[in-house]
Amino acid sequence: MRVVVAEDLFLLRDGLVRMLEAFGFEIAAAVDNGPELTRALAEEQPDVAVVDVRLPPSFSDEGLQCALQARAQRPGLPVLVLSQHVEQLYARELLADGNGGIGYLLKDRVFHAAQFIDAVRRVAEGGTAMDPQVIQQLLSRRSQDRPMAQLTAREKEVMELMAQGRSNAAIAGQLVVTERAVAKHTSNIFAKLQLPPSDDDNRRVLAVLAYLDQGR
């Protein structure tokens, strides 16, 4: 599996490269700025990109902007975003196209290699890997909107876990309920948010975004 890594800090970039290589990934490119990331994504056609949000030259949202542009040119390009903070506008935009694997992890909440490698693999395979705090912040913006108000407390818990990329079995284990119960909650969520039921991981994330977007 070929990976493009974008991180401006040398020690962190080198650490990411070494960790990925230790788990069998091939590093197609490791870059430290936006223009090089754009070039690497176009030329290398990686299986997944691991991208820091803030890259030179702007040190604002350069990395995420490059990732969004690359996904526009290559729909479904798997992208795992690493950030110190939740960039809500661009997180929503990244999630909203519904194509391919996406992930958003907060750097200071990645506690061990297995957690990070699992996220990279899940995203590369077309799934999602969302830090719970990212989902909480996205949800908190519109917590009083009518679409969210329609959901029960249990359905909100299920929706947050779905958005993190959890399977029905994993959600059942987390909430200590049966998979059948989770499937029923999932069906209710899709119905209340006017989304057709689907097993697609990105559609599950869009259940969260449907709530966010209906308040615009």
C-alpha cells in the first residue's frame, strides 16, 4: 500500500515514515509543503494520503486545501487528516463529497501505533476514521436544530460511533446491546435524516452531515 505523507516538522514527518514502513506501507513521497503535496498526489497516485492541515507556505489550511483539490481531480482519493485542532469548515467539506475513505485525527489524541495504523488502513480501504472530539465539535454547532432534536439519546450515541467509522458489531460492543438493536437504531437515524439506508461507511458519516447542513 503506497502512502504520501505531508508534514512540515521534520521529526514528526520522519517518525510517521518510519512507523508506516515498519507496518509494511510503501512511502511514495514524504513532503513538507503544499506545492510538493499537490505534485506528489498527482504524480504518485497513492493508495492513501496522510496530511497535516497546516503546511507552508501559508501555515493555515494549506494541507487540507491540497487534499480537497486532489479529491476533486481524483474522486475517492483516501485522505487521513492530522491536525492540532478541528477545522470545522474544511472538515465538513472533506466529509461532504461522500466519495472514498476519509479520516480526521487530532495529533495529541493518537496514543499508540496500532490506533494510527488501524486508521490509515481503514481509510485506505474506503472507510472512515474520525476522532470522537471532531464529531462532538461538529455536532455541537447545531445541537438544537430540529433534525438532531428528532433523534433519541441512544440514536445520537449510535450516530457518533457510526461517524467514527465503527461497524454495527463494534457499536453493539461499545453500547452493550445487540447488533439487531444497532441496525434498528441505524435505520431510524437514516429515516429521520431523510437518508436512504446503506452499509457504506461514507453514507454513515453523511448522516451526521445531514443534520449539520439542514440548519444552513
